[in-house]
Amino acid sequence: MAELYSEDEVIAAVTALTRHRLSAFVAAEVVTPMQGERGQVYRRIDIARLELLCELSDTLELEEDALAVVISLIDQLYATRAELDRLTRAVAAQPGEVQRAVAEAFARLAPADEGV
């Protein structure tokens, strides 16, 4: 089971994070805490996400609404990457002739799709 962190522990773990900033991120729904026995709790992935949010906010001076768009795009990118990894493993599990056929089809289609 994932380790859960209190609000105080999260604020201590993320250097650039303040209580006000955390509340703003939660209100903007760019991070969603879980409800624990003693209130809201965060997972390790939430801490990593908050570190990224603070960095994007500070470096690019993005407001919460812009952060929501950027983090949504990042989420989509990671989901696509996971799907591509799953597809790659599925193709790798196929017999050699199927793998070659997929590789050849991919090579034929790649140039036409580059402009999309």
C-alpha cells in the first residue's frame, strides 16, 4: 500500500510549497488529495506532482488556470507513453513474422503521419 502524507508533511517535503499555495493547487484541481482517517492525505505521486507544479509556476510564472492546462497535457503525454509501452510489449510478444509485419507497416506509415 502507498505511504500517505499529511498536509504538514507535504509542505515540509516540497521546498517551494506553502499552505496557501497547496490550497490554491487543490482548489484549481491540479492535485487531488485523498480523504484519510485524519483528513486529507497525499501520496508520493502527489508530492512529485506538487514539486513539478511549483517549478512550473515559479519558472514560467504560470497562474493556476494555465497550470491546469499544462498539467493536463503532461498527464495526457504520460498516458500516451504508457499506452505506447503496452503496445510495444504486445508486439514484442508476437511471433517474429508478426513483429516484422508491424515494423514494415510502421515504416510505411511514418512519413505520411509526420505532418499531423
